[in-house]
Amino acid sequence: MTNTYTQIHIQCVMAVKFRDALIELAWKDKLHKYITGIVQNHGHKVIAINSMPDHLHMFFGFRPTQSLADLMRIVKGESSEWVNNQGFAHSTFRWQEGYGAFSYSRSQVQAVTNYIMNQEEHHRKRTSAEEYEGFLKHFEVEYDERYVFKLPE
């Protein structure tokens, strides 16, 4: 085969360090655009991105030209630095270590996009922690509750 063809759709969920509510409505769209630029500059395609004050969902078409771990390290590092340089957050902005990554088929793209774009509605019924734990259970990801959410030391 002379070419590589893939169809990989990933939703990543990443939390602000200690689940602090630092992402403000006034600048969250700028953050989304900045992160979209990072992801697309690495050859991937952002399908949907949205955030709540304490976490962010990003759904994208993933190209297997780099590892997911490398992409997420770059996204989290560069976006944290950008938020701090812009002076947006009222304290130092950092993402919590780790992230959730969940794969979807082509037939699920619209449903996942709708879910991400309607975060405010979902969080009227469920906390961020309940939502994340729901993902882990739905995708049958084994986890240790002690390490899912890092509390201040």
C-alpha cells in the first residue's frame, strides 16, 4: 500500500489544576481558538471544542503522525503558557496532569459534537467529576478513584 489512510476521532477532556474554576467566559473563546491553532498546526483537525470554568473538552480528527501523549503535552504546555502570558487568569493557570481520551466511530461524530457544544446544559445536572467518572465507566476504563482528581497538596 503506497499511502496511509486513517479515520480516528478522539475526545480529550482535561481539567484545570485542582479543578480550579479559572476559565472565564470573557476569554474562553480565545483559549479555544488558541488550542485549535496548536492542534491544527500539528496536522490534526478540531471538530468541536468547549469548556467550563474548570475543564475543557476537545474533539478532533487525529492523524497518527505523532503520539496522543506528545500532542496533549504540547497543547497543555503551550496553552498554559499563553493564558499566563495574556494575564487572563486571576492566579497561575495550569492544567492538571493527565487527561481522558476516548475514541469514537464516524457515526458518532455529530452526537459527540452536540454533547461538547452543550456543556453548560449538561453541567446543570452533573458535576464535572460526575461527568468524567461517567466517561470512565462508559468506556470501561479501569481507574483508581484516589488518582482521578488531584487535590491541593
